[in-house]
Amino acid sequence: MKTSLTRLAALCLLAASAAAPVAAQAQDTGKWVTGYYGAYFWDNPDYQAPEHVDMTAMTHFVFARIGPGGGKSGKPGEIVPGAGTAHERRDLGPGAAWDKSVEEYLIMRAHQVGTKAIIMLGGEGDNAGFIASSQPAVRPTFVKNLVDYMVAKGYDGVDVDWEGIKDDAAEEQALLEALIADIRTEANARARYQDKPVIITFPAGMLNTNIDKVSEHHKRVANLVDQYNFMSYGMGWFGQGWASTTFAPLTGHSRTRPMSIASTIQMYEDAGIPRSRLGMGLGFYGMNYAPPFTGPDQPTDGDLSQWSVFDVRWNYAQLHKHGYLNNGILAWDAATRTSYRVYPGGYTPASRPEWATGYLSYEEPDTIAAKGAWAQSTRAGEGAAGTIIWLVNYGTTDGVNNPLLTATKKAFLDPNAVEPGPYPNPLPPAPVPTVSVAFAKPNDWGSGWCGAMTVTNVGDTAGWWVAEQDFPDTVTSLWNGSWTQEGRKLTVKGMNWNKMLRPGDKAEIGLCATRPARPVEPPPQLPAGALVSKLLITGDWGSGYCARVEVSSTSQVDAVGWTVSLPVAGTPSGLWNGKYTLENGVMQLSGPDWKPDLAAGATWDSTGFCATR
């Protein structure tokens, strides 16, 4: 998407081919803001996270990216994912609670506020893949796979980012034009695009007023797409005949600084393409000239390493992180309506000693305001249909707020726009699935137990589950989940790895619990005379004897801890299967510790003793 150094050095733009144009979809009124989000950076803390992006700052949100197979990866005709975990991992990122990947979450957020969602196809370095996948024998498969992908994800359109076609490559130019036409035909034949036809955008290169012209191929492509946007950033080169310049001149082109937004759009308008089809570019990054350079209009020649326009190195977030924005002197170039920051004596951050600067030019709120005012202007030689942003992620200084995106919204869409806060246009709460709960208690010892709690999604909605149960016991430990218990209410949630339940899925949670102690109830009262005792002599030798005691119950209730009284002659010398006391010849007899109770209607005859007279 960013303009390549090869393109800048060669200053080569697209040339003519013979394909016939196809009428494009009419544009809505108003300016467009088409913002690219580099989803391969979604979890990089230096850049803005998906949940913090203000979708109302854009009319069209572009997810970056997928690529054509047959180049660096994949087979011709295949769609090659280019944003890593953002595509399919539904357990990562802010969309996980909705069972959404980062890609699906961003599309959902865009659609919630009426912003169109576009998929970026290709980019710098994908020329070989486009050539392989757009050949006549392969193109139908490639187009079908692309549109299948768009429909499956819910995209409203595609950004065909085929870069690197040279001005004498008539065959490649024809392939591009045929590809765009076939995408429109295939997409608009699908039910998804019947009411709202597919949107196709194209990012074009800038024109050098010294040597370039608008070709017939340029005009055909501009008429084939709904947005023809210029990658108007990094418009410079380091070499003989060039002067140092600013990052993205709006006006004021010259022989040694031969590119500007105004001159490129004017050349297209002069060639018959109305401004209503043409958009400029905002790069949320910058361009660096190392010492001894101190500003624009200084001759460049010699060591190319003194100049850099690498977006990953010089984006706004990195400039802030490494102190470039807090040092130097900010200056304004009135002729080009752009700014630059001068560092007298040079500046080298301690955090990146290899990247010294003499002066930097980068997109910032004042340059964005100037471009927005120019785009809105109705004066002759001014005006544009909108802008593209590369990249939305880069515009942050803290990973949350995005001053450059807010400045774009203010300049192009809403003059009253302010920073929206950390969570702009939030989604409704994520759905909570309907679950059933079952307990298994294989290890139960009466006063407590250990087992499993199985949670099943019995509804038709996926989400992060929560199980609330009436639970009379007290949890002592629980694993594979988090829990709270208040009285009889037990609430259990899943861990990061098992909190998502899709319909029919189960999660098993282990736990141990104790039961509340049972209250001790007093034994039932026995009716008077319910126990009848007999002393049966089993052996008598005059000076002593042995006897057996027989105790019978005539009651309908158990005799708990029974005791009977019976007269005994002499002194017992031993007693078995019972306990006794003796006073004044009367024995108080009860059952043994191991059998203290007597069941209703039962007889106990196992107690015996011997005594001397």
C-alpha cells in the first residue's frame, strides 16, 4: 500500500491496454475517509488496538490484508491470509467474547455505525501473485475465491492494491482491468450485493509533473472503480536532480520537487476524470533526512542512506515513542502547506542510536487540517472526493487515543470532532449462552464430597459462559474455573482456555465441598414400661453364679441409649457386652458402646456377668 522506493526512483506509472471499461457504482454524496488498519499489528502495544479505533472517523474501513496466491506464497488463484492470528483465532483479542476473530470483530464494529468494511487485496510486493492469479485460465477461480471470502466475512467491497505495474507492461495492465471488471461482475451476481452493489477501490501512484502523463490505462482504471485514491505520501527521492522535500506536499510542486496532491489531481481532471472520483492519501508516518540536512529545497545526491521513508520506522507512534516529537523545532512550509521538524545539530534518540535526523517531515494535525480544507474547497483547481489513510494504527501516541485519526475526522467529516475516549462506539454486551449444569459426586464421605460440575451450552448462541446454581454445600476448592459463593448461590465462570462455549459444547469443572453439619435431634421419649428386663441364671455354685440379661422392647420407637434397672444379688466380678453401675443391690445396665441402641420391638440378650455372694 505504501509507495515503494522502486516506484519513486523510476517514477513509473501505469500505461495503456486494450480492455474495455465497465461502469462503476455511483458514489454517495460527501467526502470519503477510507482508513487501512494493519491487522498484523493488532496486538502490538505500540499501535492502536482494535477496540480503541473510532469507526465513525471513517466512511470505509479497510482490513489489511489478504494476498493473491502464486507469488511469495500460495498457489495461483488462492487467497492468502496476511494478518496472522487476526483472521481465524477466536480465542484471542477483543472479539473473543462474541466468538469473533479480530477481523470479524472489526467488521462488526464498522457495520454497527454504518461504516463500510473493505478487504485489502495485495500490496507492495504482490505483483507476481497478481500476475499468476489473474491469468485468463486462473482468474475465474481467483475471483470466485475472493468473492467467497468477502461474502463469508461480510465485506462490502475490496481494495485492489496491485502495485508495481510498469508503464510499458501492457499485458499486466490488461490483467488488472479484467480482474477489476470480473470482481464486480461476480460479486454483484451474489445475493450479498443485490441491494448494495460491491465497492471497489484502487490506490494509485502519484504523478511527476516533469515526466509523467495520465495514460489511457489510468483513465480506464479510474472509471472501473468507485474510489481512485492516490498514495500521496513519501513524495520524494534522494538523488541527482531532486531537492529535499516534505513528506506529502499538498501544493507548490517545482522542477526539483515535482510531485504534489494538487498537481496530480489536476492532471487527472484535465484528462477527463472528475474530482468526485479522486481521493488523496494521508500517511500516518513521515520521511527522514539525516544530518547535515536541515530542511526542504536542499540538493540531494550521494549516499541514499541519508534518506528514509520507511513507514514502520517513521510512523507517528514511533516518532512519539522515541522523542522525535518532543525535540526540535516545528516549521511550516507555506508553499506546499506541509510541516517539518528541524533538529539543529541533529537528534539521535538514545533508544535508537542508528536513526539520527537532521529534519523530519510527517503527517500531523495541522497538515491534515490543510488537506481537509483543500479537499472541501470549491475553488478552481482545488477539491478532492476524499482521502485514504495508511495506517490507522500508526496515529496513536498511547495505544488508545488517536490524534491523527481524530484530526482526519475533523478535517474531512465533522468539524466538531473531538477525541472520543478509549472505547468509542462500543458494541452491545456480548451474548451469554444458556447453560445446563450437572454434578457427579463419585467421592462422597457423607460430610463432604469431591467430583465434577459439567456445564453444557444448551442454547443456540456461543459466548463466555456463566453458571449460577443454588448450592447448599460449601466449596472448599475448585479447578478449571473461577468461582464465588454467597450463601447458597454459587457462580462459576470458565478460564481463558475454556470460557467460550459454542452450542452443544461442554466444560468440566472439578470441585470439592463440605456439607453443613446435621442438627442433633433429641431421641424420642420411650413410654413408661416399654423396656422389660429379665435376669436368667446360667450357672450357680452356691458362693457365686453367672447370669444372662434379656432386655425386650415393646415400644414403636427405637430405644436410643437405653438403660434398665434390675436387682442383683452379690457383687459382679465381670460383665460383658454392656456397661453397668451397682448401688444398694440395684444394677443400672446399658448397651455396649458398639451397640448403644435397641430397635423398636427388638430383644437384646447378649449381656452377661458373673458374681460372688
